[in-house]
Amino acid sequence: MKYYQEITLLPSPEVSINFLWQKLYQPLHLLMVETKTQPATEWLRISFPEYTQRFLGKKMRVFSEGEAVLQKLDLKKKFHNYDDYLHITQIRQVPENVNGVIIFKRYQPKQNSQSHATRLAKRHGLSVDEAFGLLNAKPAQPLPFINLKSLSSKQDYRLRIQKQSIDSSQQQEVIFNAYGLNNPVPDF
């Protein structure tokens, strides 16, 4: 990733940070869905530089291989209705000296269905009860999330986000993700 824009959320007593995350991420997600048929060099990647195990922070970075992709995206224009609540920087180059490479992943708890537990038990030589226990195990700490709404099913859901450090010497295959997640981004 060579270029990025940083978006800072500016919550107020009337407008919560969770509301702003939803209003920012929902349209961004739809824009990323539209890029699925584009070459991988035009896919966006997302990072949360202030991420902690409980909080996404107030900043998000949108990365791209090319400056033209971010210019075409025109985030300032897309989010002009939220000028009082979002600060969007100009397009910048990623610094040469970064701390490493990280991945932000979507965390989806496993389904606890009978068939899933049975398969897991068979695969790992466990009892079905033990398999259910593993499936129902929660992460050590709750992960930060963004509330979104599915446009197809009209259901509300939580996009849970998990941060993971990776070895920057390993080549990672870039896979399309409509949330801008699951692909390496520079950590700075």
C-alpha cells in the first residue's frame, strides 16, 4: 500500500462515536462492494491506528496502491454531510519507515449448530459436548465492533474487528473483502 487518507471522527454530546462509525462505514462498505470486479490494485484496505482490544479509536485509514484510486473515491465529497463530525486528510504517501505490517480481520463467532459440533468432534476426537463448549467459547475480551445493517436482509449486525500482527517478510495473498479487512496494511 502506497497511499492513504486518514479519517478522524469528531463525536459530540449529541452525536456518539458509535453513530459516526456506522454512518462512515456503511457507505464505505458499499463502495468497496462495487470494486469487487476491479483489479486488485484498486481494492481498498482499512486500518484503525488507535485500535485497542475494546475500542476502535477515533481514526481510520483508507489505503490504496494508487493515488488515483483515492482521488476517484473522493472521500471528502462522499462524506460532506458530516463535515462537522469527520476530519478527512488529503491523500498522503505511506511513510517509508513503518513499524511493520498488521491485518485487521472480521471476527465471526462460530455457529453452535448440532451438525457443526458433530463435525468438529469427529475431526478433533472430542465429545459433542466438548465441541459445543469450544464453539461457544468467547474471545478472552470482547472485541470492538461497528453496528451495520444488511441491505439484503434488513438485519442489523455487528462487524467485530480483530487486530493481528504478521511477519512482514511473508508474502500475503490479497483477497477481496467488502469491508477492506483481512489484508495486510502498514502499521505506523
